[in-house]
Amino acid sequence: QVQLVESGGGSVEVGGSLRLSCVVSGRYFRINMMGWYRQSPGKQREMVATIITGDLTEYIDSVEGRFTVSRDDDKGAVYLQMDRLKPEDTGVYYCAVNVSPEMGVTPEDWGQGTQVTVDS
């Protein structure tokens, strides 16, 4: 069992920046995948950015070049630097990880979510 705690959400004007943090605690051997997902009003939850062992990253097209995902394995943390924010980035952002012994890369454990609001 692992626990994920996100922080760093808030309200920002268009073009502004926010940095989300997520710290993983509990028992695990290795964090295979760490990522950020979001659910915008009226939409399904979608992957925003993921980073797997070896620092291989993936981004949804709409945030490519504006968001940067990074991880600190010593701290059990994953970060999402969000720059040049747009109103369509508004939503609840969830941290997710996969710590399975099989080294899977699909999200299995989730944080409680943090609200990001971009004001136009």
C-alpha cells in the first residue's frame, strides 16, 4: 500500500505558471511509472504527463513544450512544472504511480487530486 499526497495547485492567470508536487509514501520496492492525470469539467480523466524508470517521458499533445514532468526517486516524488497555462488546462490534477513487482506502467495508485484553475 502506498499513499500519494499532491500539492501546488491553485488559481493563476492565463500565461502563468504552477508547479505541482506529489510525494509517495508507504511500502514499495520501486516506482515504475509516475504521472499526472487531469479531469476537466465535463470531460473524462486524461493522461497529462508520465515518466517511467529511466526518465522516459510522455505528454499529451496539448501540453507538449509547456509542461515538464520530473521525478526524484530519493524523495519518492514527482513534479509537474506547468508554464504558459491556458484556460483549457483547468481541472483537477491527480498524481498516479505504478509500484507493481511486474514493473507495469499503467497507473494503479492515485492521489486525492489538486485543483488547478486558469483564469482568462
